[in-house]
Amino acid sequence: LYLQALDLRKRLQGDNHHHVANSLNNLALLYKFTGRYNEAKPLFEQALAICEQTLGVGHPNTMTIRGNYAIFLREIYR
């Protein structure tokens, strides 16, 4: 379902919309929780880049995704 939502949002809103970033973040979290770390990392990075570009570094959505990515990195590199 996350993949379908991501595909639909990309088609309707374009690849660099902040809603696409939210879908990427959600899919990355799913991959993280299921141990698919190699697949999660680039999704977090892409989501963060989109939010920083479209919303700015201080936007709450950007900060949430940055926090999720930071937690992910701490967990996989300890």
C-alpha cells in the first residue's frame, strides 16, 4: 500500500512534492522496522532532500523526517 501511495502521489503531484517526501518517509520507516535497512536509507535521504528543498530546513515536516533519519542512523551504526 505504501508503494501504491508513493506511485500515485508522484503521478499526481510530481516527484519533488512534499507529500511524496511523506510517502517516502513512511515507506522508509516500514523498511526500517522490517530490517530492510539498505532499502530504507536512500528513501530517508530522498525524503529529507525533497522537504529541505520545498519546505525549508526549519519546517516541522522536514524536522520530523530528519529526526526519523537520525534515529535510523543511530540504530544501524551502533
